[in-house]
Amino acid sequence: MALPAVLLLLALLLAGSAAGITQLRLEEAARAGARALARGDGHAVVDGIVRRLAGDGASAAVSEDGEWINVTVSARVAGPLGSLIPWRLSATASARGETPQSSAATEPLLAVGDCVVHFNETMPLLGLQATVKEVAA
């Protein structure tokens, strides 16, 4: 009589462990998806990230609230009891969208000649000036 109770307890512990692992995977996938959208990646890229981190059964929903981007990822709990009990877990992550004007990646690079030092002007280090002219010649 004790053996069925122990087996039931073990099954519930395994189902709880599977639910906990699934929740951690969903949270990580939601964070990664929100970061990708904040960087400017497309929805297809975010869907790929979510499926890679949370599994093929995961789905992502994206919403925007002003400058904040919200990603909600949901999936069913895997495992033998996950198919018997319809557990559907979800996790949400938010990130502030980056504006293209403030991104360092969109700043123009210096062109050749933008930072030319004119040695004909007065410099406090005259010895350095002469050395640089000799090396340049």
C-alpha cells in the first residue's frame, strides 16, 4: 500500500521539476527575445531565438508600450505528466528599445584626414615635432 503512494509522490516531484525547468527556459527565452528586439532585430529572429532556448513548442507574443518592448513566451510543460495535465506556463520580459540616433553602431566613423595634426602651428614639445618630421620624411 505504501509503494503506490511513494510512486505518486515521485511522479509529482518529477512533474514539479519539469515545470520548474520549463519556467526557467521560458524566462531566459523571453529575456533574450526582448534584448534582440531592443537591438532592432526582426520578429523572425526573435522567434528563432525563442524556439532555440525554450523548445519547438514555445510561442512568443510581442507587444509595445511606448518605448518599452514586451515579449511573452509560453509553452506546455514537457514530460509524462505534462501531457496528462494541461499545464501552460508563460514568462514575460521587457526592454527599452534603442533609438538609432543614440546607437554607437550608427555613429559615422572618422574619415581619413579628420584628425590631422598640423605641425606648423605652435607646439609645446618642439623635440617631438622634429622627431615626427624626420620619421615622416
